[in-house]
Amino acid sequence: RIDNVWPTTERGGLRAEMIFTRVLPVLAIAASCAAASIDGLAPSMVGSPMRLKGGFLGGGKESKFDPSVAQERIDNVWKLDCDFGREAEPHQVYFEEIIPDRFSLTKGLQLIRDELCMSFNKPKHKNMNQDSARMAAKNVLACAADLNLPSVLSTCAYTVCGDRICQSGAVRDYTRSVAGRFGSLTEFGDPKPELFFATGGGTDSGPTLAHVTVAHAWDPLLKKQLYDGNAKSFVLANIDISTHCGHLDIGKNGVGTLGGKKYPGVGAIYGQAQESVFRDPRAACGAIVGMLTNFNLANGVHVRLRNDLGERNYAYLTSNEIVADDGSPVNFLIAAAIIAVQGMRNTLEALGPGGELDERGVGHMTA
């Protein structure tokens, strides 16, 4: 590889450059599915490891798939600990749950996500003279990934409520910590994850989210080139579904108010947030709070959130007060969690068998 950096140039003279060792981050693959139930006030998690099948792909040059490498990594992900349903800071969730999964999934494989690494397809140059175009193409081609190596073509998508209170720390940290590691990069090195603002969180449409994420990441030619290059290569779609619920700290000596009812000495009031010390608390997420307290059939967001929640859960949450051990009311928090998990389930079903991913596609989703 060092020798490849030192070819004879056509510019004349010698070319002096510093050579640095470069370590490519490698990812991993897994498929997970979680579902929450409000029955008995006990959230539950269900999941089962995905099994991959080898075989030939149809169309053009047939490329046999060897699933052994991918399957080993999927199995390793299911051996990792998972802490479900516990409130934690975003960084804690990213570094203890999401990132370890995905690094386990692609460990030891060539990770392809930079547009420059896809320069094995001849670039098209406009408004350039012949010599400049030829030289630019020659240099750009040096960035191309070696598809003879076992590789993972990775992309990343996420959803977040459009509420402005969500757009600062948590989203910025996610883009840097998660999407910046596993999402696509522009030619200039900027992360370009798919981003969908679903009011109230979850997803507006699981099938649409699945289709757009996969269709934008790899076109048929690119996927065929990857598959023809090495029988162990595969594609990885990472999708993170989120929503939000306000958390207003009260303290042991404080008194919180929610829906006109006072809650003295509770740890927090969920469903309210204070944007700054100069502002009064407000509903957050307003769409979820509004759906549960003042449902409007003419409001499309209310209808979608209620459908994701399910009629049984909607009836329970609107007719019963649910409190945590310290007396904090958590109806809105439970609704938000179920909506996020249901969005993940809807998207997984669209990715799975007969969906957007073929037998060499792996989806890793979180809610």
C-alpha cells in the first residue's frame, strides 16, 4: 500500500508526502426486535437472534454468499448485555448499548461508508479539460475500497421529534457519536445520516423509512459490485427510532403540578419540560400529551400516535394514573416508550423477509 502511494507522476519532479498509518473503524451487524406491553405495568423485551442463509443471488453474474462471518458477529451481539427500560443519559445509551452492538457486528471487516471509497465507479467530471479530468479520476480512484476483501457497506438513519427542545445536545451528540461512526460520509468527510422528523417521535411510516434508508445507501450496481467482490460481504442498515418525554425535576421538598393535580415530594414530573430558568414548564412531548389528554380525530398526528399506541393501551393510559416508586406520574413516559418501540417494529417488518433487505442485508435497529 505504501508503494501504491508512490507511483511515477506526470507532473514532473518528485512528490514528497508524509505517510501515516490509517486505522479504519470496523463495524458489526445484528438484528434485534423489542416489544413493550403495558399489561400489569411491566414492560417486557422479546427478541430472537436472526439466522442467515447462504446461496446464490439471481441476475447477471451469480455471487455465492458465505454467511459464516456475518452469522458469527450476529451471534456475538446477542451475547452482549442489554439494559432495557432504564432511564439514562444519551451518552450512556450510545456507549453502552448502540455503539458496542455495531462495532461487534462489523469487527475485522472493511467498513465502506465514505463516498470516496466508492470511487471504483468512474466519476463524471463536468467543465474540466481532458488532462485535469484524467488526473483527477486517477487520484480519486486511489481512494476506492478493495472489494476483494470481506466488506460491510453501512448506512445510518434516525428519527426524532421536531420539537426544538430535542435539537441541541442529544441530537448533536448522536450525530457525532453514532451516526458519525456508522452512517455515510460525503466526499468532504461530513456525516450524512438519514434524518426524519416524526412529530411525537416513533416514525411516520415504517415501510417508507426502511425503503428510503436502503434505497439511498446502495443502488443495484453498487450492491452487485460489493457482492461480486467477496462472498462474505454484506450490507448493514442501522436505524434508530426515538421520541422524547419531558423530565422536570421536583426534589423532595418541591411540589409538581400535572393536569391541575399537585404532586408533593416526587422525584420528577414526566411530560413537562422547562426550556430555560426564565421560562415556565410546558408539555413535552406536546403531541403525546395532547393525544392522551385531548384527542382530536381531525389531527393526523393524534391519529397516528394512537394507532401506534394501540386501543387497549390508549384506553388504559387515559383511564388510569400510573406512578413510579417515588409517586411520579409516568403515563406520558410509558406512551412515548411504546410509540418508539412500535415504530421500530413497523420498520423491522419492512426490512425483513420480502422487504427492503435481501439475504445479504442486515438491519440493526434500536428504539
